[in-house]
Amino acid sequence: MTACCCTNMEIFLNPYDILQLAKKNKISTTEVIETYVLFLKSKDTGFIRPILNSARSGLCCFNKNKLCSIHDHRPLSCRLFPLARIGGEYFLQDAGFCQGLKMDYTMKLSEYLSDDDGEEYLNSADLYHKIMDDLKVSGSSIIENEYYYDLLNILLFDFDYFYNGEYYDLKNIEKSLLSFHLAEKLIETFNTDPEIDKEKLLENLYIEGDRFIAKNIKK
């Protein structure tokens, strides 16, 4: 409740974070991206990296009187701080400005991570990072193909734009799983048949999405 971790911070957003922000604010993922997101480009990989735009050079727009107005839907980066997670392991960051670390209060790591559906955030983040890691390992040149790369980022970050309001009744974890599945199918298509007609590519993705929902989500 000090807002020390809400100011001048690069708060990374993964796809599930964006879905949760849309739900909390009762807007589309497209509106979340237009209003709250800044896309940075990684110097190492060239992949885009979404962050909360307001917190980068000031106080996060969701902080009201030193309280988080989206606390139950806050991004994973906020949930973990002052922890960092690398390769599935957790580390305490050297964050001397964190007032919480100075408090005489303890909590088990399992309790800290599970707060407010934290496991869903962690599981979704793992799936997202797997896709990114697979792209790095394979040396995929999808980033050099403007159409494929734009479509990949839409699938990952802007569910409502891709489906144009369809499947709005799905839970966010289900939307996330669907998006990751289609992203993997898109990468697979790029690696096997990059010259496929664009309309045919989209048709295949929509059909694949329907199949995934029928098999894994809707009973």
C-alpha cells in the first residue's frame, strides 16, 4: 500500500494479463491494447514485449490513492514482485525501494503465488513462454514475414479482434488456451507452407479453433 512498485516500472503483460484487464475494465482486448499497452521490441530476439504504458514513466493508472484498483486482476509481474521467476525457479529481487520487504510479515511462497487465481496466471505464462522459447530455439524467421508476425501477435494478445466478439462467453483461461493453440498452428503452417493463400490460412485457423473448442472446452 505504498505504490513503490507501481511507479516507474516496466510491468510486463502476457496474453492472459491482457484478457484479465479486459474483463476487469469491461472492455475488449483491442481497447486494452489501445489504451493501456506499449509494445517494446526486444533487442535480443526482435519479438514484441507488451508493458503497461502508464507505469513506465510515472504512477500506474490503475493505482488509486496507493491502492491497486485492479488488484484481483493484476498482471503476473505485479503478483510476483518483489519475486522474479527464471526457468521455473523463484528469486527475491534486489529491490531496496520495496517498502513491503521492510515489514515484519511472512507468508509461504505457495500462498503468495496462489492468491487471486495465481495458478491460472502462472500456467498461462508458462504456455506463452514455451511458444516464445520454441521460436527462439527453432530460429524461425516468422518475425521477418510481416503478415505472419502481425497475425501471430493478434492471436496472442488481441483475442477479441481476431474473433470479432465471438466466443465472448468463454472463460479467460479458455480463451488463452485457444489463442496459444492457434498460435502454434500458425507457426506450424509458416514452417511447412508459408505461401498458403491468406484467406485459406484464416479459414484454417477458424476451423481449427472450432475443433479445439468442441474437443477441449464446450461439452
